[in-house]
Amino acid sequence: MPHIAPFKGLRYNTRRVGSLAKVVTPPYDVISPKGQQGYYRKHPYNFIRVVFGKEYRSDSARNNRYTRAKETLERWISEGILVQDKTPALYPHLQEYVIDGKRCRRWGLISLVRLDSRISPHEETRTKPKQDRIKLLQTVHASLSPIFGLIPDTGDRYRNAIQQACRNRRPIASIRLDGVLHRLWRIDEPTWIRRFTRLLEKKELVIADGHHRLEAALYVRNARRRTDPRFSLRSPYNYTMFFLAAAGEEEPGLLPTHRVVHGGRRDRLHRMAAEAAGTMTVESVEDIPRLVHRLRQLRCVNQIGIGLYTGNGGGYLLRPASQGFHQLDVEWLHEEIVPEWIGPRADISFTQDIREGLRLLKTGRAKALFLTQPPSLQEVFNRARASRRMPGKTTYFYPKPLAGLVEYKFEE
């Protein structure tokens, strides 16, 4: 039951920066080092400098990516590059995108959510990215990109209310970026704010993306509560910014996250076919499209399967000999296959793009590619409700809400 609040959004002044498509970015955790360089070159006011700045060997306690982010944000505000809205508002947001040839529309609100609300995560987090977001939040004192939340909305009551609120209004921003159309509106009428506040108080809130940012916000909130005698429920540190997306019975943007293995020996993975007969069935599937198709078939009948590809036609479909207690393919992968066949300290990265994994195999920068299928939206909701987290990077919700479209600057 999220407790929401309007806020005075901090937004780019398009008279100073021109096209918003040149200054906004995806969330930090989907930006590669190469992508980071590209955003730096794209525009001198690109938001990458605040949300995911470069690191240098000369960095120190007084001059580092976090202090530079703070200085940049404050300079852009003082120079009028970023301008704060004069009255608190909610920001309806529409994403239009294409999945498997199908056009999709996702509606939601960008809003503040009070951190003592019931917020249900579904994935495990890692220490390093959480510490990174804590340092950034503690330094810049701003919520820079919205956490992606899902509002279960069977019957479309919430979605219809957003559409009704935006009817006969012109969007304040319209951006096409990487094939996705993002539109943003602004609503500050008290009647509409009260209506959405009451509506969302009766709904669930499940995190789709941004688990590390939520834990960072909670950490900073708790630290402020211990040290600030003025802290109250209305404290700006008791809120963080969310994109609250309406979620029906299906979510076309729920995509798989594949695993790229950078260490270990390729021949050991090939021996899996001969040596693992007691714990799994191994089917040779040399063609990648066929391997993806077989995984989808298994997913449709709620069976676990992992694709393994080592290059040069070395493809296998792996299935557990018995379903056992694993309900997700990534749990089976990380709890049994990886420790046994690669090792507990496996060097593994993540990608949603099979072509990227194949490129790394071809160039010798990877030893193998594990292909997965995503859980269903219902499985995500069930795990979140039961407080049983999935392994990190189990889900990938596409498209992400943008960083730099609107920000929340803490004000005492």
C-alpha cells in the first residue's frame, strides 16, 4: 500500500539544452563502460555526469565521481540548465515500445513514495552496487532516477484513471530513445492528487527494477533518522522517487537475463553432457534459434531448462533429472550448475542481448553462454508477497524509466 506524495520536479530547461533525447539516459545499471563514454560525448549536459560519472585514477576523498556529481548538479541548477517546478505535482508517464513485433503501451505515475510504505522486492541485491548508490545519494541529496515499481491492476482501474487525467492535456516532454517513445505529463490539481493518493493506498507495490536504489534510500533515511532531531514522517529523506507502472495480468516487457561465463575451461562444460547424466538430462541443440525455441517451449509448460552454448555449434539444452525444490531456472543454474561445473568464484556477467554474448564468445572474451527464460509476472508477484527473493538479475523489465526526465531534490 504505497503512500504517495507530489513533488516539485527538477527538469531540464529545453531552451538551454535543446532535445531531451540528447541529455537523458537509461538507469545506471544497464549502462556499459562503452555506453558511458557514448553518453559523455552525446551532449555536454548529458545526465550521465550526475547519475553515473566517470572514475579516474587520481580520484580522492575530496574529488571523485560523487563529489563531481554534486558539483555538476548544483552548477546546472544555478545556471538554469535544470529548473524546479513551482508547485508539487504528479507526473503521468507513458512508454510505447515494440516486443516481438507487438506494439505495447505502459502507463504509470512518477511520484514520491514514503519509505515506510509496504514495498515488496523480488530480487536479491549485491553489496558493491548498493554501496555505490548510498554514496551518491548521501552526496547529491537527490533521487536521480525513479525506481521502477509495479502496481497490480487487474481491471485496469489505475491505468484508466491515468489516461483520464491526461486526456486533453499536452505532454510536457516527448522523447524517442532507442526505439521507445517516452511521454510525460504534469498534474498539480489537488482533486487529481487526492484521487490517486486514495487509489494507490489500496494497491500493492512490487519492485520491478531498482532494488539497490531502494536499499540505498532506506539506509540514508535510517541514518538521518538517527542523527537529525527534526526528522519526521514528512522529512524529504523519508521519500524516494518511483515510476509506479500499471501491471495487468501479463507483462510483455519481462525479458530474460542471460549469463556470460568469462572464466573456467570450455572442455569441462562440454564434459557435462557425458558426466552429468544422473543429475540432469542433456540434449544437443547446435542451433541458437532452436535452443531459444526449446527453452520457450519448456517455459510454457512450467518446466525448468537452461541453454548452454560454447561456440562452434556447441549447444545443449539442460534439464534437471527431477524438478526438485527449484522453481526457477536461474536458481538451479546458480545453486547447482555453476558451483559444480564452473566454481564458486565464477566470473559471470549478465546480458539481455544474445548477440552480445555470441560476440564475446567469438572474440575469446567468454568461455560459455547460459541462456535463460524469464519467470512469469505472477511468479514475480508471488515471490514478492511471500518475501522470498529471486537471485539477482533474474528479471529484466523493458523498457526502463529514464534518468534525467524528472528528478527529486531533497529540500528541508
